[in-house]
Amino acid sequence: MNSPLPFSIVIVEDDPWYGQLLQYHLSLNPDYQVALYTSGQELLRHLSTPPDVVTIDFGLPDMEGRELLRRIREQQPELPIIVISAQSKITTAVELLRMGATDYLVKDEYTKDLLWNAVLKIRETTHLRQQVRQLQTQLQEKNDFQRLLKGNSPAMQRTFHLMERAAQTPVNVSITGETGTGKELVAKAVHLNSERSKKPFVAVNMAAIPSELLESELFGHEKGAFTGAISRKIGKFEEANGGTLFMDEIGELSLPLQAKLLRVLQERELQRVGGNERIKLNVRLITATHKNLADEVKSKAFREDLYYRVIGLPIELPPLRERGSDILFLAQHFLQEFSQEQGRPVPTLSEAVQTRLLAHAYPGNVRELKTIMELAAALCNGQEIQPRDLLFTPATSGTDLGLLSEQRTLREYSRYIIRHHLDKYDHNVPLVARKLDIGKSTIYKMVQDGEL
């Protein structure tokens, strides 16, 4: 059974020799990350980030077993707890199980093997619960494309038609469109309406991960594969096995990593970094980029053989400025969504506001419109949004400042917007990343490359 993260175990044992014995035994499984604490208080201090399972010695010197069990349950009601005790009284075991212990083991020569089996059982149960939660979430999200991606314009109707075809076929899909047009939402909608809908949907943004970590992030690594690899890590391909992997901004991949990706797609199997095991894959790939990959191929920045592997069924998302009345439809939707979350009456759009919204160029597309409308709803004092409630930042105020009158690439617009926000917020990169809804590493990389 694979898991996207190491299975974390905490052992609480005041006897150093016995605790290290249990820790060593469980660490023989490379998927386990095992920590050892010597007191109940030490465990309680670290419970804000709970492990997957904890074992506690019933006879700790600083805290009686019943009290520690009660306090763990107060902080983490669902955390699996295995009690290990020198007491073999059945009444004690029954009492602790009633209090919420998951299992009760007596200290003897068989304890370490019984603990191994108990942890395996808990891990399987945890995995099944995660699958059930994921399926419940997907069933709630699954719906027709028009509800997932709102719009009635002819441009969006063409997009919906292509999405329907993509959902009905097993081929790879490539999505192109400007930043903020909703490429990940399209990918998720295609997955949820395909025959793979009951399997995982895993998204990864190539531009948001440092290049030196991308191979491990995609393909995983074994314990000890490199400095800092303290346990086995399952990569995004394995995590998505049986389902769909969405690779956003695939045009950002380096040529060496493109070659490795091509091999995985051709052979339908991978090897984790530092490993020898060949892992079979059954993954549908959906890719997205704001770049023109055909031009990238011509300039030798993207491999031609990989291009034909990933292009599959192409879906181009129209920019918001080309979607006509969809702008007003989306604006009212965002107003309603924000107002309901805040417990406020839903305002309407005045005619003057409608005119301004339709005239705006939206370099940030749907994402920008959402931000504008949420701010307008917060500023509005009455039942109708007025022009004074619309705030277009200098970076996105369109032709009013002459920004869009110049012929620029999308990358140049992105640099302009990020540079403006860095100046505005005193070069606080984490804050700017949150404001613009992009990865911090994207900004750091642009600074390192001299683009900012």
C-alpha cells in the first residue's frame, strides 16, 4: 500500500533501551517515520501536529496512563493510540479501550511483533478512511461543466464541447490559456466526469517547485537517496496511480527532466530516485501552460518527442476579455458567493459599473475579476455596487494607464504586476505571493534570474 507521505509514528517510553528497541523494529519499514519521546508531557507539547499513530507506556513516571490517554483524546479525538503496559489485567485493558485506546499490548517477548501488526492494521484503516473521504469530496464536486465553469458565451460553449470529448476519451489532454483563466478547474472537471473519477486527482505546479526538487516531487525517492532524504517519499505519479495527474506549467521543465518524464510516459513505469524497483503506472496526464509549446519546440526549449506525447486533445481557454457578457455573469456570481460567506445581503451591479467591467481588459482574467468583486462587495455601503467601489490596481487597470496599449508578452505583464506589488509591500515575498495567489518560489526564481 502506497501513501503520499511517510507514515509517522511516535513512541512514548521512559525506558531508553526498550524505546529504542521498538523504534528500531518499526523503522525497518522504509515508509515509517518513527520518533521516540520519554515522557507524556513531551508528547503533549508536540500534539498540535499529530502523528498517524502513537504508542504510550502505561507506567510513565510523569503521568499515569489513564490521565495521558484522556489528555490525548481531548486534543486529538481521532488519533490512533496503542497502550503498552506491563499489566496483564483484563479489567485494565477493557477500561483503557473504553476510554478510547485503539489497542492494548502487554510487555513481553512478543510485544514488538504484535506492535508491528497493530500498526499495519491501523495504517490500512487510515488509508481506507482517506479514500472514503476523497470519494465523498469528489462526489460532492462532480457536476456538469456549466456549473463548475460558469459562462454562456460562444467561446465557453466551444470549451465545454471539448471538455466533454476529453472526459469521454482516455487520451492525454493539454490545456492552454492565460494566467487566471481556470486551467486547473478545467482539468479537475474533466477528471471528475471521466471513468477515472473514483481514483485520485493530483495537481502539481512545475513553476512553484525549485528545479532541484522536481524530480523527487514527481517520481519520489528512497530513504537515504540524498542528504535530507530521511524516509521514503512517494512521488506525484505514484500518488495519482489509477487516476489523473495534472501538471501545470509544464513548459517550465528543464530539458534533462523532460527526458526523464518522456521515459516514464513511454515505458509507463518509473524508478524512485535512489531506488531500483520498477513501479508500473496507469496515469492519465493532463498538462497546462501559458506558453506556446509549439514555439518552445522550435526554439529548442521543449523536446519535440515529449510535445507529441503530452499534446493529446488540446483545449484552449479564452481570456476573460473575449467572453462578453460572461464578465457580468461571473461578477454577480462572485458577489453572491462573497456576500453569502460574510452573511451580507447580495448587492447588484449599477449600469455604470457594468459598463466599466465590460470595458476592462483583465490581464489577470477570472482570478482578477474575483478579487475586484470581493473588494467591491466589502466597500459597498448600499444595495448596489457603484463605480467608486471598483478598485483597479495600477498593475491591472488596463488601457486607463496605457499599460495594455503596448505590445507585451504575458511574461512581461507578469513581471510588471509582481514588481509593482514587491515595491508596494517593501519586497515582502511571502505577502506578495499570497496577494497574487502564486508560489513564493516563482518570485524567488524570477529574482534569481534577473527578471525582477
